[in-house]
Amino acid sequence: MDDEFAKDLGDYSSLGELKAKLKGEIEKEKELALDRQLKDHVVDQLLEANPFEVPESLVVEQAKALVSDTEV
């Protein structure tokens, strides 16, 4: 891999610039993944501490949405 390779991939003037861009994107994805993980953990803790019954109509609607999403 060299500067020509980087230029072929897009508007990059050098391999270093491409690497920097990729590093930034990877770091951003890791940060987003950690944020999602934290939010999921908070929701799990809230649900564990505050259990409640889910209305049957909500379950039915969610099932319909899942089926609809899997249809081709």
C-alpha cells in the first residue's frame, strides 16, 4: 500500500491521510458502541428494578413488525 493506493480509494492525498481517516472512523464506531452498551445496561437495570406487564396489543404489533421486516 502506498500513496497511489490511497488516491485510488478517494480524495486522499497520501496513505497517512487515509490511515488517519480510518482511525478516526474506527474510534467513532467504538465510542458509539460503548454508548449503546451503556444505554442498554441502564435500560436493563431499570427493567430489573421496575418490572411491568407489557400490554398484549403491543406484543402483537411488535410481532407484526418483525414479520413485516423479514418479508422479501
